[in-house]
Amino acid sequence: MTHLNKFLLIAGLLLLGLPLLAQLATPTIFSSNMVLQRDMPVPVWGTAKPWERITVKFGDNRLKTFADESGSWRVTLPAMKANKTPQQLTIKGKDTTLVYDKILIGDVWLCSGQSNMEYSVKRHSSFLPPAKGEDLEAVALTSGPMPLLSVFNQTRNGKNAAWQVADGKTIERTSSIGFFFAKAIQDTLDIPIGLITVALGGTQIEAWTTTTMYEAFPLFADELQRSNGRVGGLRPGNWYKAMMEPLTPYAVKGFLWYQGENNCGKRDRRYAEKFQVMVKSWRTAFEAPQAPFYCVLLAPHIYSDRKHNNKTYPVTAEDLPLFREQQKKGVNLVENCDYIVVSDLVDQLTDIHPPYKWEVGSRLARLALAKTYGFSKIVWSGPRISHVETVADSLIVTFDHCAKGLKTNDNKRISWFEVAAKDGVFRPAFADIKGKNQVVVYLPEVKQPVSVRFGWHETAMPNLVNSEGWPATPFCQQKFD
């Protein structure tokens, strides 16, 4: 080929936007020590020279394809059973061969959100240690290799990450909630577990959902047009594009989500719909339309202090419980989705990063074991309101998820119940346990109460729990003229 012809070829490729000398490569989510998802098709993809022949070999599977004109290629491994025996994935191109070793087959979970999910096993120096009991994160950091648990800690730019076998060193940057969740699942099921951490402090939900995703929903499509491409005052999707998109469509079992502090601090009253958009779009991107999605209701914290309160968003003590209602509404808008409550896991109300993340992970694991893995007898929730009836001058609140019955976790009278008459003014009320699953709520000064609420304050850490010690979910049941 003459120099002129080479020049013309290169110029033509540049005009077409094609790679010049693209070497065979895969995204960073593919590496040695990874876990591939069992019991579902597993995409394997990457880039190469345009029209290059690619051969992918894993176990008994041998798949061939060609890169397209842009250099992209993809194959799909068939569904495989869980396998603890390390295997090798080989990807061969014309001149390059990629070899990934020590690959297991099991379940892959992805955890995401803002700082309380990013909160790593090696606790940041600015975060407070637990005031009660043993520090299980410190214990975890002394662990030896856990050969059936691998972790992948995504970076902010989506580069230079790799799967690592979990041990006291490799889990330092891993989400603490995610690690204790994954360890509990692995210990129970005795299969390989892969955990992907994709979380970043200070991020709003809008940052994890792209403009294209919002455009498919009329409520947000209109807003995008009116506000110059913004949702909630932000241009959406920046962290999704940087951190999440490079992982798609890696096959996963499900998702864990702990986020909302920034949206709560801005009095977000459309969080439920934003959550619905995000879940649907993630399931689409990861090609897992029925994947379970489990999240955490925000912990008690003083959002109305001077650090969060400003002229644009004057936060009050009721904004946290109102935001939790948005979280619960979002869960109800999405199939195969649920939440846990952590109102009892706070040492200081001024601390937006409460400790005891091992307990949060454990509760999420019990939720997944019960609802995803079929352990139907596991207690996975605290008491949740079922219905309310009026009897004389009292309100009888009936709860689900009481296990063997209701109790208080401090042996004191039930706290944080309020009642209101038709005037709509709530007042602190007395509350007594009745039978296995009911609470009688009353206040002598309030005749004919019609409404009741529980834990309705940003500082509320109620003592009502079920027999397993799981805290009751805050609620507000209103019935005003």
C-alpha cells in the first residue's frame, strides 16, 4: 500500500468515526476473579478492529462473532449453574488473546446510592465509630481470603477497577452495607457471590438516571423541555454515564439502593416517580427486567439544622417523614421491590452517616433471602401498618410483620404516636399494645380522634418493634373533613 493510499484509508476511518488500530479489549468489569451470574444468559462484549473475528471460550462454550464496523462485538453465554470451581475465560482475536482466570459462577449483586452506601468497610476518618457493641467492620478488616466472595469497586471515572477476591485488604473500599449483605447471602446459600459497588457521596437520584431515561416518562419529558434539559434543577445522568453505564449489560441478580439524603434536603416531592424511572431504566440497561430492587428508608437525622436549611429549601422537622413516604410510594410503584427500616441504628442525630452498617447489610440480606431466595419463614421486616379502626375515643392500629408479637425495645411505654381530631392538629398520644398485632392509641383531651401518625419527626427513634427486634415503619394515617 502506498503512503497516499494509507493516508486516504486513515482519513476515511477518521471521517467515519472508526477506531484506527483498535486492540481487542473488554470493559474493566471483565477481569480475573470475577463472578458470572448463574441461571441466566451472560453477555460478554468489548471492542476490536472493525470486522475482526472474535472467539470466546468458557468451559464447554465456544462462541464466535465478528466486530461490527465501529469495532464493537458481543456474544452471550448460555445460562449456567452455580459453580465453585475456578474456570478460565478466553477471548481471542486476530492478533490478541485475553485470558481471565479464577472465574466463578454464582449470584452478582450491585449496590449503589450516595454516601451511606459508599461508606466503606474501612471507615472514613471523619465518620464516627459505633457507640455500642463490637465494631464488626474492624473485625472484617482482619479477615483472611474469602474464596467464594469477589468484590468490584467502581471508580469515579469508570476505569482502572478490577474484581478481587474478598479479604481484609481488598474490601477496604467496598461498601460496608454491600459487603455484609453479600457475606450473609454467601454464608447462607454456599454459592459464589459477586458484589459490585457503584456509589458516590452527595449525589442526587437524578445523577443516576439519564436524560434519555427521563424523556420516556411524560411527567419529566415536559420538565426537560421547560427547564433547558434539567430535572430537579440538575442535568441528569452524569454519574450514571461515568460509573454505571460502563458496566451495562453485565448480568446481575439484583440491586441494593441507599440514597435520598440530598433529595430529602431539597424537599423532593417527586422522588417516588424518579425512583420508578431509575429502576425501570436500570433493569432495562442490565437486561434484567424482573431483578429485585431493595432499598433503605432514610435514618433519623436533623435535616432542619442550619447546614441543610436555606432560603430555597426551608427544611422542617416533618420533611424527613414526608420524604420517607415518597420512598415507600416509589417502592409501591415498582414490582419486586421493598425496603428496610433503620430508625434504631443511630447514635447521634447530627450524624448523617450513622454506624452499624453491618446491621443494615444483614437486614437487606434477610429481605433478599425471604423474597428472592424463598426462605419464607425468615423475619425480614418490622411492624407495618395494616389498617386503623375507631373504637370509642381510641384508634386501634393493626400491624403486619409482627412475628410472634409486638413489644418495645427498651421496656418502656410506646413512644412517638400522635392523634388528631377533625381539626387536623396532631398531639402526642398514649399507646398500648393489645394482643399480638394491635396498638391502642388515645389521648383523653382528644375526643373522637380520626387520624394517627407514628414516628413523624426527623428525630424520631421509636421503640416499637416486633418479637425479633425489627423496628416499626413510620406512617401517617389521615382522615380530615
